[in-house]
Amino acid sequence: MAPLHFFKESRSCASALPPALGTQKAYAGKAAVNPELSLTALYRFDRHQSLMLNAGVKSLGKEIKDSPLVDRTTENRVMLGYLYRF
């Protein structure tokens, strides 16, 4: 059985692409070390219930910073959690 085609390729579609797409070099990623610092606080309401807060920052390695897809040098994080123990 032949595959179904929902559209027909045409040369006019290819010519509508911006010229910059064909001139960019491929980025080859490398392994990196990302140091991270975080702080966690835990508040116990009682024996069963707790509230947790975590905040952290991660510095991206040079190999990641050089990527054209990345526009920041750090990642920031804040998490809030609720824990119930049975």
C-alpha cells in the first residue's frame, strides 16, 4: 500500500527559506562540568506534614556557553514541595 501524502513538495517552498539557514555551521557539542550550589530548607508542621523549599544556581560549562542555542551562563531554580508521611 502506498503512503498517504497530505501535501505536495514544490521548489517554491524551498526557495522561500531564509538564506541564513544554509550558511550556518553545525555546532559540535563537547562534555562539560557544571558546578551547582543549592540550599534546601525543611519545615515540619507535625509528625506527618512537612514543607520543603529548595533554591539553587548552576553555572554552565564553557562548552555549553559556546552553543548558539544558549543565551545564558547560569540556570536558576526554585522549588517548593509538600511532603506527607503515612
